[in-house]
Amino acid sequence: MIKPAELRKIALTFPHAIERPHFDWASFRVDKPKGKIFATLPPHHEFTNVFLTPEEQAMLVEAEPGMFFKVPNKWGDKGATSIRLAQVDALTLKSALTLSWRHAAPAKFHGDLDG
């Protein structure tokens, strides 16, 4: 089980990661150049959302349907994926956040993560 403080700690280890409000949710963003969101955390803290490709989403939902589920709206059709914090471990969460961060971050930042 991941607590909100642990999610924040993991999310903020990514290069150029910042936390900012997104309406009444917390969002984790790549600070530059456009502040793209790579994860969100709603006030109830039951899940976090990450932004994957539809193919990545399908793979994770099929592999771990108790842990991952498609966001039930048009964003979900585009790859927005929820992760149940009560079901996920830190390593799996970090892997999903890494995928999402790579989609949000400009390619020039990818080396900051890899090196």
C-alpha cells in the first residue's frame, strides 16, 4: 500500500518534477518547458492517475486488473490510467510513473533520468 507522502516522494525524484495544484487535486509535472502533468492525486487518495499510451494501458490493465484501470472518460481512451494505491507496491508505482514521466518530459530531459 502506498500512502500519499510516499507517492509524492517517488514522483518528486524525477528530473524537473514539481508538485502543483490541479483544481482540487495534486498534480506532478515536468517543470519545463510547458509544465506537463505526468501524475495526479485526488483528495480521497484512493488512486493516482498516470498518462500512458493506450497500448501501455492495455498491457498493465490486462496484467494487473486489480491494480490498474482505465480512467472512465475520454482521457482514459487516450491512455489515462488509474493505479489503486492500496494495491500497488513502490517498484511497480515507480515503473508506471517512469513511463508517464517519459511521455510528459521533452526528449532532451530523458538523459537526466537515464544518466
